[in-house]
Amino acid sequence: MAKTVTQNQLIGEIGEIAAKLRFLRMGFQFDVRSRLETGIDGIAEVMADGKPLAQMIAVQVKTTKEGRYAGETEEGFHYLLKSEDLAYWRPSNLPVIIVLYRESDESFYWKEIPRGDDAQERRLTFSKRDDLLDRNAANRVAALTVPKAGFGYYVPPLGGGEEALVNILPIKLPTEVFVATTSYNVRQANAILLQDDEPARFDWVIRGGTFWSFHDPRTSVCRAIVDIDQVEAVDTAHLAFHDDVDERNAFAYLLRQTLDHQVRGELWWSKENSCFYFAARAEYTARVFKYESSKKLTEADVVNPIESKREAGSIAFVRHHAFVPRFESLYDEWYLVVEPTYVFTTNGFTSHPHPDALLAGKKRLDKSASLRGQVIMWHRFLKSLEPKTDDLFAVASSEPRISFGSPPTLELPTRVPDDVWGSPKKDDGDQDEPDLLRRA
């Protein structure tokens, strides 16, 4: 019996060759995989001015000769992924994109495949304007190779500059840490402090029968939970840069507790989201924070009631600017990593019952300018809480504090275009507030 090539095999081969040519014209290398492939047809490598960068993207090509996609209109269409393909792509260590090629009109569309815990939705929605695979999409495709985890991420600046802002704030530590023995565990110590007549404070750590704090416990309500005659001041560096990882973790927790004490009354802590967020002053009431941006005096609606579109005059939810804090030590310095986010409440005080959908919608709208602005805003806010050393009428305070330097900047050899953050999407609850840095 003579061997034959099926029509599906032929169309698939045509699609892979066409996709390779498209990537080459976009400035990428493209290597087709062997016949043993089971869900990834080729590997695209990012190049800059003809120089390969060893930044790879896995590509799966789906080819059709003609016909319409599901739900196709002039604006877009839908595409349903196979469950077995999703299961194959989910653990990938490379970003994975799907490319749809239709031979009849020579059209190419692309979409990133969600991985990890997000890889649940099989139905992808394509925009014929925004998801075209052409030269205009090169930067967005290349941006998929940028790692999204680690000590910090680069936030591209406004305009066409090459300066990048890093979302870490250098920390200036107090020179001493007060150490004392205690016979209480954390729960017992909390109960004692809450029952005392003096205001409770929790900017301390108890670990293995030892109490740590930047403030002298003998001068505060904490005298009730330590052995007074065993209080000793030690050099901060001894604990901050200890060789033992558990010791450094305990010190990082002390920093978090100290920050919580310093921002009390201004920020609240969300246990569910592990983040600080701006406190509301009253129900359904906006709160504005004015500060000096990188260019001029500006302000941000840090607590923002959003009006319902379904019921005129009522508030759908209240959005609070927030950040997830993470303390990291790099070499001989500690940093606060600032990860901007949002907290949603029903009235400014009560947690919203469905915050995840609201957060996802707002995150889709946040572009580089907004994230850059939030990092700057949080630095200005933390600095605003520090005593004003140049104010002749300021009351001197002996209270030890952690203070924060400006976020560092780096000169990038290549500008990261703003469109790699994706196209802005309309959000029902967000039409009343522009991106933060539009005011800067």
C-alpha cells in the first residue's frame, strides 16, 4: 500500500513553516521541534539587533485552512483549549503561547497560556486588534521572558527614558536592639499587655524565651513581660546579619512588627491578604494623600468609594491602596520590598465578600506608570511619618525607628515599552479614577 500524507499533516506543516517565517520577520529566532513533540511545535528566541539573548518562549501553532473561529465577529473570537494540552503546559518552565494561523486570509493571532494555579480556564478570548502576531507584538511577546519573582521587579518609567525604578526601599536601622529574657510565650505576653492600663504595643519578638525590640522595654508597657534585670542592648548588626537563617527570619519579623507600630492609625493590616492598606476615616468617605512625586506635587485617592453602575447614588465598594511588605537582606543592607496591591471593603471598614474579582479587574488596568507611581507614593508616605529634623518646632523623640531611603534606579540599555503591559481594558468599577501617575 502506498504511503500518503494526510490533509491534517499537510496543513500542520504549512502552519509551522508560516509561523517560523512570521517570527523571523519579527526579529526572533524560531526552531521547529522534532516529530516527537506533543504540544509545543517550536521555540522562539528573543534577539536584540540580531544578537540572541537566550530568552526562550515555547510556541504551539494551531492551523486551519479556512472557516470561522468560534463566536467570531469583526472584533474577535473564542478558542477552546484541550484539557490534555493545559495539563502539559501547566508545569512548563518557559512561557507558553498559542499561535492561531488561518491560511485563507494569512492571519496570525497569539495568546499567552496561563500556567501554574492560573491554568484553569480553557476558553481563550482573542481580540483581532490587540492579539495580532506581527511586528507590533514583538515587545509584548519578548516581555513574557521577564521573570516575575525574586527580590524585586523593574518598573519602567514614564515616557521614553531608560531609567528603571526598583520596588525596594533601603532601610536605615536603629543602632541597638534590646534583648531580654522572658518567661512568657507570645500568646501569654499579648494577653498581659492587653490587660494593662497603658496602651499595648507589639513591636517586639519573643523567640525561645528571648525578647527582642528596638525600644527599651523598661520604658514602656513591655516591662510587664520581660525580666527587668536581664535587659541588655546589643549591636543591631549582630542580629540583623546573623549567619543563622532562622535568626535573620526572626529579625525580619521584628522589622515587620516595628513597621506596623510606626504606621498605626494610618494603615491597617489585612491578615487575609498579608498587606498594609490605607485606613478609612469614615464610612463611604474618600481619603487623599498629597505628596511630592518624581516630577511635581501630586495626590492620590488612597481610599476611593466606587459608585455602583446598577444603582445610582449607591456605593458598590471601597478600594484602598495597599502593599504587601517583604523584608530582605542583601549583602550588608536590609530592604523593604514594596508590592503594590489593593484591598476592597464594602464601606471602608467591612471586608468585601468578593474581593478577588475586583482585584483582578483593577490589576488588569494597572500599567507601568501606575505601578511606578505607587512605589513612589509608598516611599513618600513612609517618609512622611518620620520626625521632621528641619522643623524647629517639632517635638524631639527618643523613640527608635526604622527609616527608608529612596527606591534605587538603574539605567537599562533598552527601554521597556509601555504596551508590553497589555492593552487597557474597561472595568465597570474603575471608570471614575485614572491611573495614579496621570496626576504626577
